[in-house]
Amino acid sequence: MSFAIGVNSSSENMGFDENKQGTSANSTDYLNAAVSKDKEMAVIEPSREKFARQMSEDSILTTEDDDDEDATGKIDLGPQCSLKAQLEKDKDDESLRKWKEQLLGSVDLNAIGETLDPEVKILSLAIKSPGRDDILLQIPENGKVKGNWFTLKEGSRYSLKFTFQVNNNIVSGLKYTNTVWKTGVKVDSTKEMLGTFSPQAEPYTHEMPEETTPSGMFARGSYTARTKFVDDDNKCYLEINYTFDIRKDWQQ
């Protein structure tokens, strides 16, 4: 295609030059040069098209990967070491020492020992709604809830509150994810970064932002969901697969 366009353009230029004063040799040289140039463009243009197609394909693949909820870019955080070793590092740097003490708080180093991996245990889960008692959710040991886990009233305000404990080492980038499906179609996906936490005897408490359940005939019914707690290393500390209902009224 590029070659054909180039020849037509050169022919028009050659006809225009014939009306000017000049020798046939000059016209022949001009034609040879134009054809030679068109041959070069015929080689270059397909390469450009191939490059453009490759870029387009790469962009599509990247977008598809980004849309995949399980596609996470793992960050290399370097070799892991125990909490005691962390405190020994840069101990002569006053600012770093104070920052570490502030982060660790009242950690009993004798209790944590030399364990490398952090341990995060979700202690409780509860659904809060204004004017009602909290709905306490029993955490299943195997991560699978039998039957309907809870029921929410349509158009009601609610929030999730949970407590968790961190042991052994610092957990970096702990986050909460929740995905909801209805009749096999994903209808909601939530991700919230909780933060970085040091081990301590007292549990941490976190409350999610308040939300409102949908309402109407099409909103009511049964839903399936998956909740996960993971860290920067993509280590999962708890995964729960469950079902819940949205009804006209709260469950009695």
C-alpha cells in the first residue's frame, strides 16, 4: 500500500517537471530517485505498522491484567529478618532508632524471639448499623461458611468492624478486600489499605467506612462473596467465602 501511494505521487511530480525547462536526463534521474525513495518507504512502513500493532497488543494485554482482581504486582521488599535484627540495624542512627521505637511501641522483644514471618489473626467480625445491636459474625475455621451468613435490610446504613492481632514480626501493607457476586455477575469490589502494624499484646480495631445497601426488587435476593486479608507479600491471613441476603427487613 505504501509503495503504490508513493508511485502515484512521484508520477504526478514527474509530469509537473516536464512542463519546466530541463533535460531528459534530469527527468530520468528524478524518476530513479523517486522510485528508490518509494522502495525504501515500502520497507519502512510495514515495520512501523508491525511496531504499532505490537504496541497496541501490549496495551490491551496490560489493560486486561490490570482489570484482573487477582493480578497484583509483587514488590521486592528485600530479605526478611527478625524484629531483633531490625533493631540492631543502624542502631547508631538516632533518628532511625527513634522511628523504630515509635513504630514498635511497647513490644516485648523477649516474647517475639527470632521469628521472621508475621502472624495476623482476625479475632472478630461484626456488622454495625445505627439504632441496632451489632451483628456478630462467627469466623469459620476452614474459611467456608455453611448456609446464609447474615441478612441486611435494603436501603439501610451499615459498616464492618473487625479486630485483629499481630504477632512475631511487623506486617507490612495489610489490606482488606471484598468481592460480591449476584447470579454469577460481579456487582461490587472493595479494597482498603489498613496499614503496617507491629506485634503487640493488645488487638487492633478497624472500622470500614459506612455504606448503604441497595434497595428495590432487583436488589433483593441472595449474594455470594469472598473476603480476604492479605499483606504486601500477597500472603493471605484469612479468606472467607460466604453467602448473604438483602431483604425487605432485618432478620428476626
